[in-house]
Amino acid sequence: MALFAVDKPLHLTSHDVVEEARKRLATRRVGHTGTLDPLATGLLLLVSEETTKLVPFLSGEDKEYIAWVSFGATTPTLDAEGPISEEAPVRFDRRELEAALASFLQVKEQVPPLYSAIKVGGKRAYEAAREGKPLELGPRPVRYLEVELLALDPEPLPHPLAPSAKGWRLAEKGGRKVELPKPLGPYPTAVVRLVVGPGTYVRAFARDLGEKLRTKAFLSGLVRTRIGKIGLERAVSLKELAPDKAIPEVDALSFPVVELSHTEARRVLEGIPLPIPALGYVTLVDSRRRLLAIAEGDGFKLKIKRVFVKEV
């Protein structure tokens, strides 16, 4: 099995990264656990071979981002792809901005961007939008867990980033360099740290933040810094990707870990429930912490949901 953390470069699609990974890992069986837009950079988790079975479990993890939100204008795609489609005055101060950001902790729904991969009646929303026939997209459930203002600049500035005990933030010195898309103009820009649940569009967050502040806004840069338990600090560049750069799958799963005896492991391979009291998903490993399976507990026993090995 193999799990890899890659720092996605600017302008590449997630599919581009997967195609390059297939060459570097010498297998066609490669996927990812959650897409990043071409104008975003940062953490992309790749899975190959049997580890592709982890996608349904890892795609539901919370994610952390550093977002550059520019005010006073917007674009059709809500990001720096351009062109500017509308401008509006910017009249808020820092106190109002911080209050608007804090209000997102109560937001439970979000209307996705018109340029998104959501399907309606078999049609992708971005395909319909590019044809000039945008789809009607209703609100969808989202979760904002943390929203923090890191900086307010007169224009988009590529602050270097660094990990900390309280998540990724701007580096005081050194740090990881950030490459932002080409600026669409000298628009005032907030740098915001976000921790969100699955299905949350940061481009839509930028749009909604602008509306709360009675102006227009778009996403002028984005770095994904964490997916679940895996942070950007563990990512390698696409050029460095190789089979020996794999991360143990157990490191990525946020479920409780249960170590099994050899006899219990054999029962898992046969799909037999284990009389272990637990609630929710559980990661089952052997004495070497090798991922054997993911099970779900009902408080009395564990029902095997997915097995990742063929023999023990």
C-alpha cells in the first residue's frame, strides 16, 4: 500500500499531478483524496494500489487552508483566473472584517461557485457556466471550524508560511515560500487561516465574505496546509515523488487505533465481526502497526468495513 503527500504546484490540475505520479510510481492505479484548483497550491494526498480504498475515509477529513481574499472586485470563477467582472467600493475597517470572519463559525450552508465540478442532471456546473448557461445551485451543508485573520495588506502579498502548534500561519522569518497567481490589481487583501469540513469551497467563502462586508471579493491565492492529520510539512515536491516517499496509512487516519492479535487479524480477513466495544470507525493494525482494516463499532462489536491486506 502507498500514501503520498505532494505539494501541488501552481497552474497544474490535480489530474495533472496524478498523471505525473503514475509515471513516477510506475502504476496506473493512482488517485487523490480531494482536488485542488489549478490556481491553488499546497497539500494533495495521493493514494496508489490498495491504498485507493482509503479515499472514502480520507475525503471526509477536515482541511486547513491559508486563503488570500481580495476586496473591491470579483471574477466569474471567484478566483484569480479573471477577468474582473465587477468592482465595488471597500469601506470596512479591520474590526468589521474580524467580526465578519467570526460570523462564519455559525454558517451551516453555502451556495457552491457556478464554476465547480458539481453535477446537476448529468451536467458539470463549470461546463454549463462556460457555455453561458449557468446552473441553479442550491445551498449545501458546510462547517467552518476555525476562521482567523493573519494579515490585512494593500494588495496580495506572498507571505511565507510555517507550521505551529496552532496550525499554519505567517512565518516571522524563513518559512515555506508561497507562489500566488498573477495579481488582477492592487486590491486590499486579507490573509485568512481556515479550518473547514468536507465540501466547503474557499472561493465561495471569499464571495460570501465580500457580501458580509457590503463589497465584492474573490480568492486571489490559496494554500492547503493540512488534510486530517497530515500537514504540508510532510509533503514532497512533485519532482521528488518516489515509492520510498510513502507515508504510513495509519498516520493519516483520525480514527482510534486497535492493535490485533494474529488470531484476531485472521478473523478480520474472513470478515468476521470482532467482540470489541467501540463506537464509530476504528483503525485495525497488527503488531507492526500495519493497516489491516477499517471497522465500525456499534458499542458491542466491530463490523469490518474495508480490508487492506490479503494475508497475515
